[in-house]
Amino acid sequence: MKHQIFNSINTKTILFISMALILTVLITVGFTMQKMTQYAETVAQEDAIRGMNGFNAKLEDLKAEALVVAGLLAENNDLARAVETKDISRLRKVLHSIFQDIKLEFLTVTDSNGIVLFRTPESDNSSANVMNHYNIQMALKNQPVAVIEKTPLVNCQL
């Protein structure tokens, strides 16, 4: 009797349809999962690109702002006289008033030889030579430039 149940056409048809249905579901789920994964990767890449573009735009804004501040500092006669005479006390006073008006995280003032006269935050290396820094070389050639550099000098106040 058992043998007859598995040999009947109805049982074989139901078994075939069940297997076909399971196979169809597995193929559909597999294909859908693949497409969803591709879509998620595409969206993530687009979001990353948008984020990087936004980040780059912000950096460019900060560079432009830094150039404006550098221009204002370059036009300050009191600051120029303090640098020429290497009067650190006067330099501090002038910069203190400037720091109250302009939000700066850090600032380095050098003489024409790249010797640091003043740096925020103030440190022991105030007489360090930074002539090898690209931005200093360009500044000494009267070429305005704004660069992004890795530096440990952050969250500084005068």
C-alpha cells in the first residue's frame, strides 16, 4: 500500500509542483538579494561621494576664509612693524586684539628667514625654522596660498 501512494500520479504531480515552487522561490529570493545588494552598494557609494564632495567644499571654504584672514593680517601695519623689529611683546598685543575679532585656531608668524617669532599655542620652539614648509615658502614669495596640513596644534587660544 505504501508503495502505491508514492507511485500515484497525484503524489508525483504534487511532489513535482512543490519542488518547482521551492526552486522558483529560491531563484527569486537569490536574484532579489543580489539586486538589493547591488542597489545598497550603489547608494552607499553615491552617499560617500556626496559626503566627500561636501567635505571638499567645506575645506575649500575654509581655505578661502584663511586667505582672507591672511590678507587682513598682511595689511596690518602694527603687525608688520612688530615683525620687522621682532618685538614679540608688541606682536602678542597686536595678535591678541586680532584674535578677539577673528576666530583662528592657530597662527604662526615668521620673519623673512622662516624663523618662528610667534606661534599659537605658544611653545618652546618659538625660534624654530619653518622655511621648509610649502606655505611659508609661498608666503615669503608674496604668493597667497591656503593649504591643509596635519598638525598637532588644534583648539588653541591666544
